[in-house]
Amino acid sequence: MAIGIKKLNTFVMFKLPSAWICGVRIKSISEEKCRVGVKHRWINQNPFNSMYFAVQAMAAELSTGALVMGKIKDSGKKISMLVQNNNASFTKKATGRISFECEDGNLIGDAIQKSIETGEGQTFWMKSLGKNEEGVIVSTFNFEWTVKVKNQ
């Protein structure tokens, strides 16, 4: 994968400043997996003394989107990417350090290849699990990504 942690976190700082200010950071990335961390603190809290759902959504989306960005870069083509749908469930208060991990990197390549071959947009779902420091799942996010080769 051509995109590294430092480069991605710099991208977050300049292109997703609200995520940066809230403490969202990429912790690890590989071909198949990406882990994003965020710590519950004053700037990202809700009135119930836990992490605001939108901050969790930013971190979860980044854990999927970074993988998509990496596969697009590896393809060497100009490809657009967009979240078409998403859903989430929350099972426990998000306090302390929360890690969002997506292990669906294997789903992206086929969609990109099919878009390159057909010129049509392709969609696929990716899941990100949010876990607290004890490894307990606090939230589950699903994102339906669409990728399409740009007209040149």
C-alpha cells in the first residue's frame, strides 16, 4: 500500500479538520486492515459523558475510507469515491480510548477493477467495529462505498 500513516494523518489535518480537532488519528494500515483511534475528551463529548456519535462516525468512516483511498492509489487510475449509505448501532457508552477497525480491504479491489473494465460505478459495504480499551464493542458502523472511474 502506497499510503502511510503519517501521510494519511496529514491529510486528515488539512482536509478533515473537524476530525483532527476531535482527536481522530490513523494508528495502523495494511492492504486488508485499518485501525483508527480516538480518545474521549471534552472536545468530542455528548451531554451523557461519552463520545458524541458523530465523532465515532468520523473515525469509523476513516477506517474504511483510508483503505479505499489506498486501493485507488495502487490502481493508478483517477477514481472517485463516495459514501452512498451508512448505518450504525451503539451498544455501550464510548469512553476512554476507542479503536475503530475495518478488516474489509479485500472487498475493494474487485469493485475498482470492475469499474475500470465497465466504466460504471460499483458499490460495496464495509464494516468498522469500535472497541474500548477492554476490547468491548461500543459501536458498529457499516458504510456503502461507491467507486467510479473518472472521465478523462
